[in-house]
Amino acid sequence: MRELDADTLMFFDQHIDVLPLYQAFEAMLHDVQEQCEREKKAMDELKAQGKEKTATYRQYMGNRLMYSRILDLYKQYGILDS
């Protein structure tokens, strides 16, 4: 989880009901970023084997497009640093 600055910590002290949502978001963001990286490595391995036309490779590609779109939206709305 990212370090929180003093203003953010004060906000959570005043709005404690929001903290579980923030923690869930951070966990989800971490999972998306990790899954994206794992699938990129798997795609690289499949590509090295000449298996770019397999269903598995194509599924990974679709997933990576979805993950990239999610992360791009977070950046667009200022939720995630560029």
C-alpha cells in the first residue's frame, strides 16, 4: 500500500467509514498491476515459443488490454500517478 501524507491521514481520521473502501481499492490496484505483469511474462514466454496464435496468448492479450484501460482511467481521473 502507498504511503499516505498527513492530510490524507487526517481525512481518514475524520471519515473512518471510507478507510475500508480505500484499502480495498489499494488491494485491487495492486492485484491488477501484478496480474498485468505476470501475464506479460507469460505472453513473452509464449511468443518466444511461437505460440502467438493460441487461445491462451489471445486471452492474455485481451486481459492486458482490459488492465491497461483500467490503469489508464485511474491516471485520467488523477487516482493514479502517471
